Amino acid sequence: MALTTTALLCLVFSSYLLHSSIYVTKALSQSYPPLAEGLSWDFYDSSCPKLESTIRRHLRKAFKGDIGLAPALLRIHFHDCFVQGCDASVLLAGSASGPSEQDAPPNLTLRREAIQLIDELRMHVHRKCGTVVSCADITALAARDSVYLSGGPEYAVPLGRRDGQHFATRNETLAFLPPPTGNTTSLIASFGKLNLDTLDLVALSGGHTIGIGHCGSFSNRLYPTRDPVMENSFARKLYRTCPTSDSNNTVVLDLKSPSRFDNKYYVNLMNRQGLFTSDQDLYTDRRTRGIVTSFALDQELFFESFAYSMVKMGQLSVLTGNQGEIRANCSARNLDLSLSSVVEDGGKGLSQF
Ligand code: HEM
Ligand SMILES: *[C@@H]1O[C@H](CO)[C@@H](O)[C@H](O)[C@H]1NC(C)=O
Ligand SMILES: *[C@@H]1O[C@H](CO)[C@@H](O)[C@H](O)[C@H]1NC(C)=O
Ligand SMILES: *[C@@H]1O[C@H](CO)[C@@H](O)[C@H](O)[C@H]1NC(C)=O
Ligand SMILES: *[C@@H]1O[C@H](CO)[C@@H](O)[C@H](O)[C@H]1NC(C)=O
Ligand SMILES: CC(=O)N[C@H]1CO[C@H](CO)[C@@H](O)[C@@H]1O
């Protein structure tokens, strides 16, 4: 059933050429990439049947209070998967063992409340089912629900990931997370290292249809000189928000519909109103321009491609089976928890691990 990427690309381009999106959308509606060994669609069906409804219910409530948590959760899953695989290592608080992913520059702007929210979800889930669901799976489901509850596509998430016991180093984080100043050539290379192709790159970049960015992430386009690709009124707005390159202010990533998961991100790129170099260059570069245009013209096509690429990204270097562990606290390895419980209660507290 799984469509090859080449086939998908052909469909994208045929849609672009023919503008006959309805047929294309139908053809894609059931397609998922192949499952990684050890993951399955029904992994928790007997051990935690209420897993997905529990997460969705709590997130619905959390987003009513702060819609900014949705983009924050989506970005956490992306960072997790790109650095050392989707193993929840991004959630680990720095410890004596060394600097963690969270301490590397690209992670400066991961939102702490969202990291905490993942552990709250874990608590609700573990209360219902016991310590059987991994933080990595909860993170993947929370990202999916962030997309869906913001107006984006619903899709199934393969489950069975285990949590990593290794911190990702600062260097690894820098090596795998592409910078917002990168051009399409460097982005294709960066995604390519993880076997993600050009279509995945353009589709996943659509995650920037929700959320915010700090001035420092795009000041390269303002100072010392203005990036001439930017549309005039958009550039003036960015200068007002970021009077200096070290301003701590933020702007929305999608000026048309900042909190709605839709295809306006691509429309912005066509209007030269993309925020980061890494966004706008997808429209400048001839290799990706056609895909940007096809997503701008056809939201359903974007949704199908996004879901497909998210499932693909969500399976990068996963730990399964007996690898890794199921963390009892998403911010700490069980080893570190049991070490601290040795001090606190003589080591009995976490003996089940
Ligand atoms: C293509 C390479 C990518 C680059 C260079 C990139 C870079 C960035 C940067 C610099 C920010 C803003 C950080 C800040 O200043 O606060 C950001 C935000 C964000 N990114 Fe990406 N990103 C990329 C891919 C992705 C992917 C694949 C996703 C998810 C599918 C994603 C989802 C997000 C979201 C949702 C936000 C907003 C976070 C918030 O509001 O807290 N990004 N990204
Ligand atoms: C990390 O990278 C820096 C600069 O490339 C290098 O000097 C340093 O030795 C690296 N650290 C580790 C632990 O690999
Ligand atoms: C893209 O970026 C790379 C690395 O920064 C640079 O060497 C290359 O010249 C750039 N390519 C284009 C077309 O601007
Ligand atoms: C931004 O915030 C940092 C840390 O809070 C502060 O040191 C810096 O002065 C701020 N920059 C500006 C331009 O206000
Ligand atoms: C989880 O671990 C973190 C980091 O060690 C700690 O700060 C936090 O209090 C722990 N949470 C719970 C509920 O024990
Ligand atoms: C969210 C998060 O962990 N942010 C951290 C990123 O790294 C800086 C510098 O080490 C920390 O101060 C932040 O708390």
C-alpha cells in the first residue's frame, strides 16, 4: 500500500500541472510509509486502550488555555527525531552526565511548559495503564494532536518506541538540526543525512504554519543588510518588531493564520513573506518551487504529504523491543531517578525498574 516517494512526487507534480487535486487526494488518502521494525499501529491496544483518547482530551484542555503549546509540542517532536532518533532524549533535563540537547543553541527556544506538559500527559497515562507507555510515543502522539487540534490532518501514529538512555551532546544537536539561515542546498543535505527527501523537506517545513520565531532566528535577513527577496511591507514589519539584531521579540511564523494549521505558509512563500531564509529559499530554489506552489494551491495535497512525512520522520532511529526503557519521568532517565531515590528512600521507590 505504501507509495514510494517517487510516485508521490509524480502525483504532486501532476497535481501542479493538471490542477486536478480531487483525484490525487483520494489516491493518497490511505498511504503511509513502511513501518519501522518493532513499531505497530495497535501496540497499546490491550495494554493501554485509552492512551490516545486520554492524550487528546488533556491537550484539548491545555490548548484552550494556551494555543502556543501546540506549535511548541510539534517542534519538540521534530527536534527529538532529528537528533539521535525519536527516543525522547530531547526531554531530558541537563544533568551531571553532561550537557543535553536542551542546552544546545537551537534548543534555547524550546518551550519549557510544553516539555512539562508531556510529563503531565505521561502521568495521566501511567496512572491509567501503569508504566507501559514511552515518553517518545507520548511525544509523537502529542505532535499529531497539536496538528489535528489546530485544524490540520488527522493521521495514525505507529507506536512502540522506547525511551533512550543516552543524552544527545551539544555537538550532535548542532550537527543534525539545520539552522534557519540555511539555503535549500544545505537543507536537502541535512534532511538527506536522515534519508528524508526533498518532498519530505518541503512538506515538513509546512510545520511553520503555526508558532513563533525570535528575532535572532531571522535577523540575518535584516542586518547588516536587508535580504532583497523579502516583500517590502513584510520587511518593514520585521524591522519594527526587531529594531536590533539581538532583540528578544517574536513574530508569528505564518502571518496569515498564525494559530491555524493550514497551507497559508506556502502562500506566504509565494508572496515572499516567509520568515526564515530556510523557508523562503524553498520558493527561490527551482528544485523545490514546484512543490511549494502545489501545496499553496491545494491544501489537501499538503495535508496528505505532511502526514506521510511526519510518520516517516516519527520513525527515525527508533528504539524498540528490549532497547532503551520506559521512563517513569519524561525528564529523567530511570537510572538518574533511582540514584536520587537511593538518597531519598533507600532505593525502594523505583525497584520495579
Ligand atoms: C527545515 C528545517 C527547519 C528549520 C531550519 C527550522 C527552524 C526553526 C526555527 C529557527 C524556529 C524558531 C525558533 C525561535 O526563534 O523561537 C522554528 C520554530 C518552529 N518549528 Fe521549525 N525548523 C525546521 C523544520 C521544522 C519541522 C520539520 C517542524 C515540524 C514538522 C518544525 C516545526 C516548528 C514549529 C511548530 C515552530 C514554532 C515553535 C513555537 O512556536 O514554539 N520545524 N523552527
Ligand atoms: C564539539 O565541537 C567543537 C567544535 O567543532 C569541538 O572543539 C569539540 O571538541 C567538540 N566536542 C565534543 C565533545 O565532541
Ligand atoms: C548554500 O549554502 C552553502 C553553505 O552555506 C553555500 O556554500 C552555497 O554557496 C549556498 N548555495 C546557494 C545557491 O546560495
Ligand atoms: C534579551 O534577553 C537577555 C536575557 O534575558 C538580555 O540579557 C538581553 O539584554 C535582552 N536583549 C535586549 C535587546 O533586550
Ligand atoms: C522529573 O525529573 C525532573 C528532572 O530530574 C525533576 O525536576 C522533576 O521534579 C521530576 N518530576 C516528578 C513528577 O518527579
Ligand atoms: C528549554 C531549555 O531547556 N532551555 C535551555 C537552553 O539552554 C540554555 C543555556 O544553556 C538554558 O539556560 C535554557 O534553560
